[in-house]
Amino acid sequence: MRGRLQRGQTLLESAYPENSGDFQFAYNLGRVHYFKKEFPKAEEYARRAIALNPNSADVYVLLGQIKLKQNQVGDAQEDFH
């Protein structure tokens, strides 16, 4: 799975500059970094995704999961609500 994540990350990051205004790119980069346990980077992309689409429940769930992994339970509860 590690190889697939790395390939996905490479592809997304190479296309991101041309698609930085696309919610899916930011969201999926956040997910890739989450699964690679790169939580600060995952949070950065999740917040970019929220800025692009503040109505997406999926990205708030992702942000809550990121916060839980960093033992920020109070912040995670806010993101899940």
C-alpha cells in the first residue's frame, strides 16, 4: 500500500499547481498524507479543501480524524460537529 500512496501523492502533487482551486485535489492530498501519518501536512490540505468547499462533510470528518491522531480530542470534537 505504501507504494500506491507514494505514486498517488506524486501524481496529485505534480498536478496540484494547475488545479489548486479544485476541492478534490486538496481533499485527496489530505487523505494521502493522513494515510502516510503525515498529520501536519494532511491538516494543511484538509484546511485548503475546507476553504474551497466548506459544505463537504467528508473533509470535516478527515480533519477530525487528523486531530484525533494528534491527540487533539477537543478540536476533533468540534470538527465532527
